[in-house]
Amino acid sequence: MYQEVHTDNIAARAHAPEVAELFQRFRLGANGAAGVPYEAFCQEIMPGFGADLMVLAPTDDGDYAFIHYGQEIVRYVGASRLKERVSAMAPQVARFTIACCDRALSEGGAIYTVHRSLSTVRVSLWERLIMPATAADGRRFLIAFSRPLQFHEELLKAVLETSPSGIVALRAIRSEAGNVERTVILTANRRAAVIAGRPDHDPVDEDARTGLPFLAEPTVWRRCLSALELRRPDMIETSFSSGGQTVWLRIAVAPLGDGLVLTITDVSDLTVANQTLKSRAATLALEIGRERATRRALSQEIGQREEREQQLRRLAETDPLTALLNRRSFTEKANAAISACEASGTAIALIVVDLDHFKSVNDSHGHPAGDAVIRAFADLLLGLARTDLDLVGRFGGEEFAILLPGADLEMALRTALLIQDELAARRLPVSEALALQVSASLGVAARLGSETLPALVERADRALYRAKNEGRGCIRLADPDISVAA
């Protein structure tokens, strides 16, 4: 199991900015081996960070019990571990977590960790900041910020495995002085292994220069390290020998967290074509007609290359089944929309929608039918959205979100009612011979004050869960005193 443990350069290593802020607060409040005062520290950080926090209490038998388990963690894990013990987790994760907690209590200092998830489906890596604390009565506790690094299985399947290019994510392993000693492959699609000349080999968790031999070339590796340290993207062209042939590569390097994302394209055919064109252009330099034809061919090649790059960007931003925004892209655009509304003083609202009894569609008619229902419902949402203003995204599975800039709660409610009316008035086509009547549950929330997007999503989700628990096929508002039946 991939794992890291650090007690130095924590702010620089962390992916989430909240880690640096919490670490600074811990340092200001820490009192030697006792860590921070438990009651005062919880009162200080729970309002702003509680959704991403776990609080653990040591047990008499060397285990730890969860006495607080944040809602954002529940969303990713899929269930709450409140009042459970750490030993109930997957054995490797449990041993790793207990060892880190023991060390934090023993040393009295904060510990930053990264580990690979073994039980959750959607998250590959988690980062944690574990902070020891002592209560007024002498009891010891551990307060842990826990958040997933954004490597989702859905993204890997939808983008990586359908990409014509090799895509690889690397994470830096640093020395105590903060220098990069090596990089580890966190994920790599099959195309990357094929390009590397090892189609049947899975390079995950290997050293990057071992798993991807073309990175071992000193010039290429120096440029990768430079892109990592300077936080600046780069485009590298190189060649290496594979199976007795020379393979030409174009490698786009982009920083991500404390690591890199590499997009690797085999341009051997293009390189040979370019060399052939150059040779023919030199031979036929005096023939104006041929010269113009060559220019047109080059222009067409450049246009095709730009089109492929645009397709890759679209793949990275959209859900492949529905062409809606994926969760990462929806989050980025929603944060920008919230900032714009905040600057202009206008309202903004969010609707979260979940198709009811969707599992029964897959069980009764098969997964292709379920996919057809998802696509048809996405088309319905797009048809109702304001194309120049609203954001429509697929959060995963049968869950969708619609952000309505300029809308207050009343306007968002009207939109939610319109969605239900459209669903009630039509059957969603599955095939030429079959259409299904489906219903949906909706949660609606309007932004309050300077509320962040995660908080807005959480309130809308809570309203959605109420709709699910209160019979499905209905709308519930984030204000618990107001509800609307379908």
C-alpha cells in the first residue's frame, strides 16, 4: 500500500490549502508534548473545518475510537465511522493509521500523511494532518484533517482509458531537506504502458524512471524536475529505442500538487511524415504548385493536431456518457460563478437531483438501458437550463447538479418544479422499442452570505437526502421549515 509520513515541510507538501492553515494554528497553540489544548482548539477550528475533521480517542487496548467524523469524509467513504474503532478499517490502513496516531501522541507534534485507499471506490489517495491534543482533565485526543486527493476512478476510466495519448500522474518523494529524491507513479493508463514498450505491465507505485524508461534520459528528467520545482508547464520532444525501433514522443508536463501529470503522445508517424515532407519540399523547392500543396498539407496536419488537443481538453472537462460537466470541472466553474455573483451582489442557487430507484433500471433492463436513461435525463436538464448562464454537471452515477447564477430560492424552486413536471410528462427513451417513466428527488439551496461552494453543496445534499427519506419523487428545500411535495 502506498503511504507517506512527514513531520517537516508540511505546508509545502500539502495538497489542500487547509492543511497549511491548520498546521499554522496548531503550531501557535501547541504546548510541548501535550500538543494543543483540546477544548479551546476544537472551539477554534470546528466551525470552519469540522466537515473534514476526524477526532479520535485512544482506547485501553491500543486502538482508537472515532468520536467525530466529518460529513465531507462520510460523502467520500460512503458511510460514517462514528463510534467505530480504527481497527475496523481495512487491515493495512488500520495499522498505518494507528502507527501514525501513536507517533503523534508520543512526540506531541503534527504529522502529515498520504496513503492509498483500499476500501473506497471513488478516491485513490487521502492526505491527513494528525494533531495531538490534551483535554483539561488530562485525556489525550487526536484531531485529524482528512481529505481525498483528486484521483477518481470515474475520471481514470472516462479520460485516461479513452485517451489516444498516454497519461501518467507522478508524486514527488522528498528528502528531509525538501529535495526531490525520486517520483512515484500514482496512476497510468494502458496507453502509457504501450508507449513505454511494456503493454502488459502495470507501472503504478514504481519509480517513474524505472516504469517509464524514456524519463531516464537526463535532459528529459531535468526538465521534468524543473517543471515541478518552478510550477511551470513544459513541452518536451524526445526519442528512445523500443523493440529495435526508434519511438518519437511529445510529452506535455504540467504540475499537479506536489507532483506532475504527463501527457505522452507517440508522434513517430508524424515525425517521419514531417521528415518526408521536408525532403520533398527541398527537392521540389522550385515548383511553386508543389510548394503550395506541401503548405496545405502542413496546415491540415496542424489543424488536426489542434483539434486533437481540443478533444483532449473536452474529455478532461466533461462526463463521457452525458457530455455534461464532470464534478471537477463543475466545481471549478461553480467557484468562479460564485465569485462573480459575490462581486456583483447577485444571488445564486444550487439544485441537486438524484434519479429514484435507478438500481432497479439496471437490474431489470441492463446497464445499457441505465446508461440510456442517464443520457436522456441529461438532455432533459440541458433543455431546461439557460445555456449562456447555468452550469449543469454530473456528480456521478445518477446524481446531477444545476447551478443557477442570479437565482434566489424561489426561482430555483420554480426550476426544480419544472424539472419534475417534464419528468412526469414524458418517458425517457431507452431504445426504439422501450421508454421508461422515472422520477427524481431534488434538493434546493440558495447561497447564504459568503457561503462556500462545499457548504452550499452540503446543504443541498441534506435537502436531497430528506427528499429520499420522505418518499422520493419530491423536492425539499435547504430550509427545513419549507417543503414542496411533487
